[in-house]
Amino acid sequence: MPTSQSPMQRPAPANLPPLSAAAQAHSDAAAAQLRAAVTANGGWLPFDHWMAQALYAPGLGYYAAGNVKLADADDDAKAPAGDFVTAPQLTPLFARTIARQAAQVLRQTQTHAVLEFGAGTGALAEGVLRELDALGLTDTQYLILEVSADLRARQAERLAAFGARVQWLDALPNAFAGCVLANEVLDAMPVSLFCWSEDGTVMERGVSLDAQQDFVWSDRPAPPALAQAVAARMPALPGYVSEINLQGEAWIAAMGSWLERGAALLVDYGFPRNEYYHPQRAGGTLMCHLRHHAHGDPFTAPGLQDITAHVDFTAMADAALEAGLQVLGYTSQARFLMNAGLMDLLAQLDPSDVQQYAQAVAPVQKLLSEAEMGELFKVLAVGRAMTEPLIGFTRGDRLGKL
């Protein structure tokens, strides 16, 4: 396998949209900072460090730089804005269904707060608050922890009508009781990349610079902790490349210290471990999104594109258990939404209004379809001091498959 002295070239992604002069200038500045980071680290930077800077470096990282990142569904149908569309933007029925599960958590624990991580455009927060109000939980406080100043401003504008009920946090709480929401949060956490060498050594994949100062992949023997974590999760498969989200596991573990009672709903795309590290998934799951184009090259347009990896839900459940949390349920997004009442909400619409009904049904089909988001996305619930089964997992719970 290659070492840091034998960097690997990569094919450039095809059919990506052209960048404006301003966007190119921003990406050039982000790339310069990333090159400096590689150089400062002796010419090789572990990928999780590179990914963290590409996404979160103040003023230059994708989530910290003020770019339009998330497209609204209506805009997406005309001229795509942003880089991707999330479930809360497809239809308000997603947020309303999530609110029904949140309401059960709040009532069971006799709490009055929701904490959302990475609230995007504020669509989920708005829908959850409106539905909680309709369910009689009008005293619910909504807390948001958002790292993007741009998105935080958009959230504040969208949620202004709720006044002081919505507050933004700058750091993790020391203690919290209520319902935690994290929709597509784990997939955006920096991951370590690894590959197995021909002799069964775990190599850590990092980033170097070639003679032209372009970013290239470069592998080194993994440090003991990473090598042990990888070896504990899968057999040695020479040439196999994948990811491990130790930061996500640490985030779940930290939740064990501040979630006093309540439940966290973690919605993301991913698999249980035996599927994640399946022999046929030999190239990993790393994926980038730029102006609604998905591709596999994180070195293209740094600072302008999202970089994600699928979630190993077995690892997240294990981290919760080790932190003293309960693992309350795990199932597909489709099954969770149907269990929690999505079809009941859809039935409240007037089918005689053909145009409005059709507009409502189309995004619901995308949320539920196995060929779209219904099966790829999963919901994992963890918590503390929960005594009743959650409604979202009454049928089709897959805890036994983790």
C-alpha cells in the first residue's frame, strides 16, 4: 500500500457546475489555508483534520463561511440553490411527524424543552414548534446549537415569530432534560479514513501535496488507537477503504454526561456495522455535494462543498450504552414516520383539492420510498429515564440488527 512518500492521484469529478469568480476566490482562499495546515503538520495531515478545516474553519470552512448551503424545495424545483435538500425542506409533514414523537418524550419526562443540533434553515424547528403548539405543548422552549453564522441568521429570521421561546446556544449544555433532535448531523462530523494493506496493516489515509501543490491522498500506518478500533469492527481485507466516525461516537458519549432525562432522535443515512463494512462496500461511503451534484472527491472546491460519510449506527448505539444511556429504538425513516403518524397527518388534507394534494403527496413519497430516503435514512433513539416505548418504533424496530 502507498505510504506518505508515494501519494495517490485521483480522477477529477465530471459534470460539476462552473463556479462564479467570487466562489472561486473563496475556494482558493480555503485551499491556501488547507495547504498551510498540511505543510505545518510536516507535509501530511490526517483526513479527519483536513475535513474539519474544510467544513468548519472560521470564515472559510463550508459550514462557517456564509455560503447558501441548503436549497428550499420550491427553489430546487426551479433553479437549484444551495447544495442539497433535507427532509424538513421537502415537506412540513416531516417536522410535524417528528413533533409527535417529541411530544411523547416531553410528556413522559414532564419536560418542556427541545434541543436541536444543526438546525439548517430552521424548517424543522418551525414545523416542530407549530405542531407542538397544536398538540397543546405551548410552553415548550426550543434551543438550537448551530456552528454556521449564516444559517443561524436564517434561522433567526424564520423563527422570529416564536420570540424568546427560541434560543441559540454557543456550546453544549452542562445539563439538559427534554427531547434532542439531530437531523443529518452525524454524517457531517469529520471522519478518519483507513485502508488495509496487503500484509494486514491498518493504514490511516491522509492528505499531502504534490509538486504542483495539489492535494493528494497519502497513507501511513495508523496510530494504535485507530488501528485497534478498525480491527475490532471488521476483518482484514487488503485494499479495503472506509471510514470511522470517532468524533460522532465521542459526541454520543458526551451526551451521557449532560442528558439527564429524555430522548435524542438521530436521523441520518447509514447502516448497521455488518452492512457498513460489508466486503462489497470496499470504497467506503465518503461523498461530496456541490450545487446538487454528488461526487466522491473532497479536494474539489474546498470550502464550497459539503463532505459527508454514512453513519455506522452500531457504533453510535454502542457509544450510547457505554455512556450509560438507553438505546430506545432503531428503524428506517419510512417505518419511523409511519409509526409516528405521518399518514394520519396526510389524511387530514383534502383530496378534492387535487393540485394541493398532489403537491403534498409527492415529497411524502420521497420520504417513504425505499428507492429514495425511506430505507437509506434511519432513526436511532437513545435516552435516559425513559420508561415507555417510543411510538416511532412500535413496528419494524431493528435493534436486533445493530
